[in-house]
Amino acid sequence: MSKTLDRFSHRLSVVFGLVFGSSLNRAHAQNKLARHIVALNGKTSSSEIINEVADCLKGILGYRLFAFVNKKNAGVDVWLDPRMYKTSIEEVIIKDFQVKDTKDLTYLNIEKGREECLEQFGMDSLVHYDHKEENCYSRLYMMPSRPITKFHDDVVRIILQGCSAALSKQINIQRLQDAAAIDPLTGCCNRRAFEAQLKGHAASAGRHGKPLSVIMFDLDHFKAVNDTYGHLGGDEVLREVSRLVRRNIRTEDIFARYGGEEFIAILPETDQAHAIELADRLRQEILAFPIPFSNRLIRVTASFGVAQLGAAIDIEKLIEDADSMLYKAKFNGRNTVMPGLIKVHRDETSPSLIQTKRSLILQ
């Protein structure tokens, strides 16, 4: 790290010696940029790092950071000027990074589904700078308030280099954290990480008076899958089912491998009725999902148990309730959800009267 800062310091001295006329202005600007570069390495999240870059560009050059895009192995992160319409630059990002859909973009500082009611900008004056690190590729988009000179260009590149180095370090830290929290076979959370997440989400639900539910499911007759296709076939089933579920839940939901062929998901701000509906959709998706393996197709089903956190915020009881419902689902023939879906029935003798009853889906 000290060698990196020494290189930055040398480049700053050269650049600012050319850009600024007086030694006083030169020293002030150089110190200001050096502080920003050092601050970048102290940030603990991508958003904090890029916010620092935005402040640096504005404070030293008067330039406006329009957007910052960081492409990693895991996806594409986007930081966006909070005053602008997303659609103003989304098409540019999709084209530049060859992204199939906006769903593949993760916004670091803006709600993806927010109401777009802010400023619009023309793209005519948009410029960009690129920098590549070993584990990421960064692009900085900005709208300069004046023509970019060679000297301003050098300053921007120094800022981008410092930012990319900080982001690369953050990615490596996250990778180490993920290694301790991720199940290596399926790529979802492991049980220890799940339990830690559940404590935090349960405390938050109790504090804010929000519902929280969990879905627990188990692949039916999984031993027969291993006996028929071998453990490699069984592993492929676990991987593909995990991917299927992750595609069909929200990004804020926590999905984990609970043990063997058993999985569990935390659904923040979700009551039991909606959790049951999601569980049944997942059940149908798994039922209809053929998994290719060794020139054959493996088909599996799953049984689901659903429970909602009670007023006492008892995590152990929540897991026990979900496990109990999963046991009942298996006892009732498997490939089902317990409790069952709530269906609405109209009394034909009295059209104005709506009756509701709970019915179990047994298929």
C-alpha cells in the first residue's frame, strides 16, 4: 500500500506542477487529492468508495460524476448521480458492457424501481475513462463543466486508478467473507451464515413491527437420485435447484442450504400467506424443471414447510414450526406445501356471500 501511495504522490507532483501556476495553489490541490486517495482505501463499501470519487472530482476539477460502472465476475455494479433519470444512461451502459437486460445491473445507491421524476440530461457532452484491475473493470462517466485539457485528463486518471485499486481490494475482502459464508456446492449461504442473518432480520422485524416468514424445503426421495445417477448426478441436482430458486426469489431474501438436500429461505417483510404462495410457485417450478445430466434428464419434486415469526420473536420456534410443516408435507404425500393455500369459494346459493376455507394442495 505504501508503494502505491508513493507512486500516486510522484504522479501528483508532476501533474500539479504543470496544472497550477503558484506553488501555494499547487500544494493545496495536491494535498487535497492525496487526502482523497488515502480516504478511498479506508472505505468499507463500493458506494462509499465511489461517493468519495464524486466528491473528489467536484472539489478539485468541478466535474460532475454522472455514473460509475464496475464489472466484476459476479455482475455489474452501477453508481448513478442521484439527481438524474436512470434511463438517461442505462442504454449506454447496456451497450458498453454488453449486458442483456437492466435486470443484470445492480444499483449501489439508487432503488432500482424508484419513480423517475428527476433531471434529464443530453448525452452529447458525456465522456468516459476506463481502468482495469485483476478482478474488475471500471468505467467512469462524467460531464465536464469545461473542455478537458491534458492535465485535467491526468488528474481524472489518477482518481480512477485510486478508486479501482480500492474497489479491487474491497472485492478481495468480500471474496474472503463469502468463502466463509457460502456453501461451495450450491453457491447459496451455508447454515452458519443463515443463522446469523436470521438473528438480524428477526430483530429488525420485531423492532419495526414487520412480518417475517421462512420457507423450508426438502427434495423428495433424494437418496433414489443418488442411487440412480450417482453422487455427481445428485450434486448437479442440488446446484440446479439452488440456481432455480435464486432466480425466483427477491434479492433481499436470504437463501441457504440447511443441510444435505434441505434448503431454507428468509423472507423479510413477508407474511405467511404470501410465503405460502411463493412456496407453491417454487414447488411447481421444481416439478416442471428437467435437469440435464450425462445425456439424461433428472426430474425431482420438493416438499415445503412455511412458518411466520411470532410476536415473541422466538427464532427457535420459527425454525421448529417450519420443520414441523415440512414433516407434515412429506406425511401428506410429498410434492406439496404446508400449511396449504387459502382458496376463496363463492356460495352459489347466495352470490353475494363469499366463503373462505383452507384447502391443502396434495399433488
